[in-house]
Amino acid sequence: TVCTVAIIPPYQREYCGFYQNLTGCSFSDPLNGCITGVGGTVLVTGDGGATWTFSNTGTNIDLTGIKLIGGAAFITGLNGVICVSYDNGVTWVPFTTNTTSNFYSSSFTSVSSGYAVGANGTICYFNGSIWVPQTTNTSITFYGVYAIGGTAYAVGVNGTICRFIGGGWSPLNSGINLTFYDVAFVNENFGYAVGENGTICRTRDGGITWEPLTSGTDKTLRACKIVSPRVAYCSGDDGVILKTEDCGETWDLVPPGSPVALQGLEFVNGQGFTVGELGEVFSFAQPELTNYPVFELASTTIDFGTIGTWTVVPDTIKVYNPGTSNLLISNISAGSNYFLARPDSAVIPAGDSLCLEIVFCPGTAGDYSDKITFTHDGSCDVDTLYAFGSAGEIATGPGVIRGTVFANNNGLPGVTVSLLDTSGLEYDSINYPPVLTNELGQYLFENVPADSYQVSIVTPFGYIVDRNPQAIVVAPADTAVVDFYLTEEVTGNHARPASYWKYQFSSNICNWGIPQETAQELEGYIDTVHERYTPNFDIFADKTTFRKRRRFLKVGCRA
């Protein structure tokens, strides 16, 4: 019998005490769940499948599936049966569905929003209180349904796939003539449809196109479950279970070892369950699958508004990784040269975020739009940021650089200010020579061509400056402001008379007496004098020796 078959690890057979066909399973966490079967059977576990309790559903109709969500349990069955329990299966309340068509599957986005599908093109929507029939314009049988966000997908006979979006159901072209039995989506774009003869189809664009994949089996697949953004499982006839860890590119056969048809599949927090014919229930733990990255954009659009032509405008967009492992963004790229993303790749630790710089640099006037794509290991999608901006002609011509040199919150007069290029060299000293701050500490450079510059000051003796030089960009016909803030370096007057310095220089030159300043210290003082005063007072420019310095002090000495 089936029960004598050896089970392959990591699968473990859970004995539920029911030996007829089981059709569906759903768990709210790794311990608490329910399974359905023929004859109105519902079994409940609170210990991960180790023990099971029969629940009285009040019907002997064959049940086809169950979904647990938000403290509620919904069961579907033949002859239009849908029931709900809000007390963990103690009591069940039947709904009036106004149909005798068989229901085969249900899917919910919340406890008050979901879909049930079945025979004769039947699709009903649950609005929180009643089930409302939907118009499908088809009589085919639907076997699977999946709801996500404001979208839902129903699959069935002859490769039929219908999508609900914008208030109605419309058919999609799967390119397949075989029956689909289940459908599952990672997000509203990426999903799988599975079915007859090992068929697996994948969509990356919300069902607009479907790509057949190589499953490696010809057994009918009856259930599909998304485990993480890149991992999915399928189960089906003859005990087949398939697993992909690369977004469907490859599928590995990982059967439990029992040859029965597996009808239901569930996966929650690293714990898997599958059920099937002859009361077979298997559990299997894959805790490593709970550790994966997640990619989230703070916004899917960025709008730069209207800027000037040939203007470079940066903005930022935040990328989050609420997952449990590092998120690798291998490529960030724009489709044109008018938008630029920096950096072009990144690693975001689990639970962290990163600000990416997006730059808009238009050429001629006009409206611009682009897609900035993110290739990463957080999902199977290439995520997209939509960038918009406009460029208009702006005023042209030279600009102005002005500012104030502050000391003790007051403008400091007589400070030399120079205009430099980006490499730190003096810029066009004929047309833009150094200037002195006025009595209010202000300076001004007029008719400056639009470009990048540096502004530098000669720091007055006794002060230190916060930043010097400072970089600035002058836009056409614009005014750029660069202020400097000085702090006093010396708070007391320690000046020595000329006779003191005459004695120090003479002692070192003539080698007599006992100097208080060494030759090395005097050299340091001279260097400081040149550094602070030579740019303004070239009278010190040639005073580079002790003898010249002594002579400048107008004090005689025997050589």
C-alpha cells in the first residue's frame, strides 16, 4: 500500500486519520492549518500536522480547497458550495452563491475581498458579505485563481487565462491549448500558470505575454506556490514536486517518494505542506528559504519639473531592503543620456536602505521621459523607475559672484579675495584680479562667465577660516553667493618690541649673547610672516635671511 512507501527526506508523512482523497491545504503559520477532502471533510491541526481533528462542516459535498486569511477560513466545493468559519473550524456558515456550478479554487487579498472560480465560466467576487457573480463571457471551466493587489487571474481548460483589471475580466493569450490547474504570482507582473503534461508558463508583464518553460516532467501539475521572490514549488500527479530557485529558469524534481496525485500545496515561514490522494499529508521544512532580500522603491516615479537647457539637476530616490539578507543591485541604468543614476550598482544590507542620486541633464528645450532599470537579486523582475522632466530656454550671459567675509559676526574689511579655476589656479587675473573687501566686509566679481570656480581669501593674521577655498557654480545670468567665516586664533597681545627681535637676530647671526629664540623658531616666524602678509604687502617679499630681516628692523650690528 501507499503507507509502506519509504518517504524521502526532508519530507515527513503526517497521519491525518483520513484515507480518502484530500484536495487542498492552507496554513496561517507553521503550526496552525486546515486540509479539505471529499465528503465535506475538513481536518484542523494546531501542532504542524502531528495531530488532526475533524471539523463538522455540515455538508457531505466534496470540497475542493480551503484558504485561511485574517482569522477566517473559506472552503469551496462542488454544487456551488462556499462556507466560512471564523472560529477555527468549530462552526461553518454556508453562503448563498446562487449557482450549482462546481467551485474549484479561491483566492483572497483580505478577509473582505476575494474570488472563487469554477465550472461553466463561473467567477464570483466576495465583497465582505456576499458573493457576487462576475461576467466572464466564457463557458469554459476555471480550475485556479490568484488575486493580488487590484488584479486577479483565473486559469482553466484549453490554456485559458483571464485577468481582472479595471473593473472587468478579459482573456489573455497563453499560446497553450492544454488545461491549466493553478496560477500564482510574485507581484502584479511576475507569475506562473501550471497544468497538464507538466506545463509551466511564466509571465513577466502582468499576463500580456506567457513563456513556456521546461519543467522536466510530463506529469500534470495541480498546484503552484510562491515561496519567495525567486523560489517557487509545484506539485502534481504521481507524487511529483518541482522546485525552482532561479525564477523558473530551471526546475528540480524533489518528490517525497509517494506515487499519489498531490492536489494541494502550502508554504509558510519556511514550512511546507502538500496533500493528495488516499489521505496523504507530507510536511517538509526549508528554513533557509525564509532568508532572502527584498527590493522596494520609495516611489516608482521621479519628476524634475522644468529646468534650463544644459542644466544639471540632481535628485535622490530611496531604495529599501526589508528582507533578511543583503540585496545586490548588479546594474542601475537609464535608457538615454539625459538621465543618469549614481552609483550604477549597490549592495544594501538587510533591513537597510540607500539613497541613489538621479541626475537630469537635458539638451535642447522639450519634454523628456525615461526608464531607469534596476537589476537585482531581490525578485525575478527588473524593477523600473520612471523619470520625467522638461527643459526650457533660460537667460544667457555672464553672472555675478559676491559674498561677505565675517569675523565675530561682523563684516571684516581689507581681506583679499581671489577668483580661481577648479584646479586652484588664479582665473584670468587681468579681467578678474584679486579684490579687497569693503568696509562692510563685502566683495564682488561681476560679468563672470557661466562655469565652475573656486573663491579663495588670504586669511588675515590671527584668524582661521572655516573653508578656504570654496567651490561654486555660476549659472548664466545668475548670482552666486560665497561667504567666509573667520574665527580669532589669538585672543591676547603677545607682541615683542623691535629691540627684542633685533637682539634675537643679532645673537643668532653674530653668535653672541644668549638668545631666547632659536634659529629654527626664527625661521618659522619668518615663514609665517611671508605666508600671511606677502600677498598683501610685498615689502617683506625679499626678507628671507636673518641679516635682511635685521636690517629691515633698522638696527645696526657688528657683522
